[in-house]
Amino acid sequence: MRASNTCLVVGATGLVGATVAHRLRELGCDVRAVVRGDLERPAARALSQAGVRLMAGDLRETAAITRACTGVHTVVCTATAMPHASGDALQQVDHDGVLALIAAAEQAGVRRFVYTSYSGNIRTDSPLARAKRACEARLGQSPMESVVLRPSYFMQVWLGPHLGFDVRQGRVRIFGDGSAPVSYISSSDVAAFAAAAASRDGELRAVVDIGGPDPVSQLEAVATFERLTGRRFEREHVPMAVLEDQHRSPDPLQRTFAALMIACALGDPMPEAQRVALRYGVLLTSLEDFARQSLR
């Protein structure tokens, strides 16, 4: 992509979006970012210092999104109300907000739209699943070029303390029996895919499932950390029956987390991950490399 072409990153202060914005700047792209809330908070300031042009806005503000898309060549959307969605935030942000962004991009003459969804192997129904698949379908009908990235489970999230995989405390939570393989992927690798999709020359229209280099089970992931730390971890298994009960919750966030945990327990292997990464020029992070980095 020529440096004169402008990329808009929506979700630029998030786990993936911030890395995408920085990578695109390193590639010489003109980058602007829609930032919700305080433009002076650390995450926003870091973007500004890297040369990203900040625009105050929210996916629920049509006028702000319309302004942000004006004069843009490529939109990269990594925005989500997860993991702290309350009330109907998943509907407002992940469904209505992203669909409005797609429409605004079309009206503004945006050429390419890169959207971060999630793995096609995750089929358990939830508000997030309905939002993601609706946005994928909408892009499939759009005249814009589009690349839909469907990453497997993020190492930083699903092998981290917020979801009970607490290596520092020596306690890990396992969904189901922990035997099914999952192609855990680093969030930085997802960002690399997004930046590559945004900056590549030539017409693109693709739906791409992406994962780490080697599918491993939850139990194998635990064993890797145990080997590297020389410690035995306490295991807490969450039975499928408990997850299924949570999946019946009236709360959209609880229902979504339950759906993701059920799908994780069922497994999410991506045997073509290395081949896909090669096509996009991405060097995948192995589970062992991630574990070593996280233990420093």
C-alpha cells in the first residue's frame, strides 16, 4: 500500500488494534484511529506519539463514524465490547455498530475492509457469534474488497489469569476434560495478519481462519508451563454441564463467555495454519515461545 493511502483502525486501543495501528505506521501508512473516551489516556497517547491521527468517536455515533471514513482507503475493524460488555453492549457495538461502520465505509468509497471475527469452528450460539457472523455475511455482499480474519483462541487471554489460567499462582482452570486440541494464537500474530491484509497490493476478498503453528490441548498447554517453571499446577476442571448451565443465562455476556468456553472444550484445531501464515508473511508464535515470554 502506498504511504498516501489512509488506513482507519477502529478498536485501536484494544489488544489487537493497537498493534495493527503501530505496524501500519511502521509500514509507512497514513493511519487514523477512532478512539472512544479520553484521548489523553496512555493507550491513546502512545498511538498519537507513533504518528497515528486520533479521532474521538464511538461505533454507536453515526456522525463520528461517517467523518472517520471520509478519505480512507482501508478500514481495519478490531472493535468489540468484549470482555466487559454490559447490558446490550454486544448488540449495540459488535452487531449494530460494526454494521453501521460497514455501511459508512461503503458510502465514503472505502476500497478495502479488514474485519477481525473469530474461528469458524466456534459454532455455539451466543450474542457475539450472531454479531460476528452477521458482519461477515454483510461484508460478503459488499462491493468493497474484504478480508475476514477468523482467529482461534488468543494465548494472552485464554492462557492468562483473567480466565483462570494463573501460572504465577500455580492454578489453572480447564474447560471440560481439557483433551481437545486448540490452535491458540498470539494476539500480535493476529495483528500481523490484519496489517498484512490492509497493506497488500492487489484485489483481496477472503475469509481466513488463522491459528497458532501447532494445535495443543488445554492439558498440553498446562504441561508446557509446568515443564518451563518446574512446578506442578493445581487444576480446576469446569464440567461441560456447568458451562451449559451458564450458557442458559439471560445475561448476554455470561452466555457469550459460556459459548466460548464450550467451544474451547470441544477444540479448535487449524491444521492449515502454517500454510496460511506463509501466504500472509506472518511468522507464527509457538505456545512454547509465548510461555517463555510470559514467564520473564
